[in-house]
Amino acid sequence: MGIASVGCSISDFLDKSGGYAVVDGGLATELERHGADLNDPLWSAKCLISSPQLITKVHLDYLDAGASILISASYQATLQGFEAKGISRGQGEALLRRSVEVACEARDIYNRRYRECARDGVANGGDLATRPILVAASVGSYGAYLADGSEYSGNYGESVTLETLKDFHRRRVQVLAESGADLIAFETIPNKLEATAYAELLEEEDINIPAWFSFASNDVVNVVGGDSILDCASVADSCDYVAAVGINCTPPRYIHGLIVSIGKVTSKPIVIYPNSGEAYDGLRKEWVKSTGIEDEDFVSYVGKWHDAGASLIGGCCRTTPNTIRAISATLSTKSSRSL
């Protein structure tokens, strides 16, 4: 594909999508709503083994709600994590590929459904039927593998170096890059060190699909590990293999300020998909209702986020298909008014 094509592909996708795209919403909480027990170090990746049909169901729910980017169920799927569960390296690689296959299959089912509607003369879905849809292969941080909540603190300890992180992620990134995904989503990045590891890996492996880097933050100045969001976004901006930069799993009230900061150091598209505003307790492994907000309140921010410079917008933990449906409607209405 080449670096030039990697760099422009998300921009091309946005051009074909009317200048914006809707990212899907929370996966794990939706899987739980459908009956999955995710009390496991593999978290949502457990369903790749036990119930992939539930993942398909959630992907389809988000497509029906208006999402045009599906994120695979590989956030907590690591070769090291699979091996700790007695799963061989080869089987683990197959499960990584399967996470992308499930998302691609959901996209195929969705597209086929609407082709059949069009053939039968049934008006159902309008523009949703013909919009381009991308599949993003999720890569969670090293802290996600630890399953101790450290992706929300960035505190990995002094023994975890740049080379440690590159060695940990390398084979997983290689497999996902060849899995059929349209892009790689490096998610919930907690510190500059891990962002640098990802950037160097992309360059060393000459990964031929685009990537986005999305950081996690608890304020408008720094990522959760304490590094400046300006410094972290600059790492992403300087890497030719990174096609978009942004924020995920962060309370909505901080997003506008973070978009403004990111826009100061990069002209690449900005992706944002906040959580519901609740806080995750890594020790108790549960979400704590604190500043959580309803779907309607979450969506009230969307127009401001788009005006501030975000062009890829969705939801993270504890958001639902209803959230994504409202985001899609808001952006569609806003786009129509600007014509």
C-alpha cells in the first residue's frame, strides 16, 4: 500500500462519508447485556472462544444504529493472555484473526440485508444502506493485558521499558495487520512510552494498513499516566503510519478541551469515543456510578465536538446502540444543514 496510501486512506474514507464517520460503542457491556459472563482476564475476548455469535449480534446492533466503523473484539486479546489460559500460540493467533473475521462477517450480513431490501423495493435504512463501513482491529494497551486497571493509570513500573512494550505487542500487531482489517485502532493509550512503542513498531514492521492512536485522560491537559496530551499527540503526528489521533474511554466533560489541544499539534483527523462518564474500579473490576450521564446528555456534546475538529465520533465503555443512534442522527442532521 505504501506510506502515502496509509496516511490518506482515513481522509479518503471521510470524504466518501460526508466529512464525518460514526464509530461504534461499548462492546463488553453490550455482550454482558446479551448474557455473556466476562469476569475473566480475557474480558470481551472470552467471547471469541465461547460465543462469537454474541459479538456478531452486537456488531450488527451498532451497524443498525448508524455506525460506520466497527472495532473488533481484540482489545484484551493478547497472545500472552491466551497462553496464560492454556491456549497455544497458533490458536491465539487464529483467535486474533477471528476477531476481525467476525466484524467483517457482520458487515457482510448488514450489506447483504440492505441489498435484499433494495432488490425487493423496501425502503429501509436510507443512506445507512450505502455508506462505506470500515473494520478496525483493536489493540489494547499493556495494562489491558494485566487486567488490573493499569491502562487507566499508565503505571507499569520501572521494569517495563520501551523494548518490553515493543516485544509484547509485536506479533499481535503483525497478525492483526494481515487479518483483513481496514485499520488498526491502538486504544486507551495511557502514556507517551506506549505511544512511542507503537509508533516504532509500525515503522519497524512497515505495517501496510493505517492506524489511529487514541489516548485516555482524566483531565484536559494530560493522559492518565501524567504525560502531556500535546506530547503524546505529537508522537502520533510524527509517525507516517498513523492516520488519525484522538481520545477514548474518557469522561465526556473533558473531550472538548482535549480536541482543541490535539488540534494544536496535528492536522490529522481527530477520533473521539468517550465513555459514559462513569469511573472504572480496577481492583473491584466494576464501573462505579459517579458522574455517569444519560444517552441524551452525552449526545448533547456531539455538535460541539464536531465543531471543535473531531471527525470520527463514537462511544466507549457503557455507551450503547442508543448512544450511537443518537450520535449518527445528530451528525447527519448537522451535515444536512451545512449543505
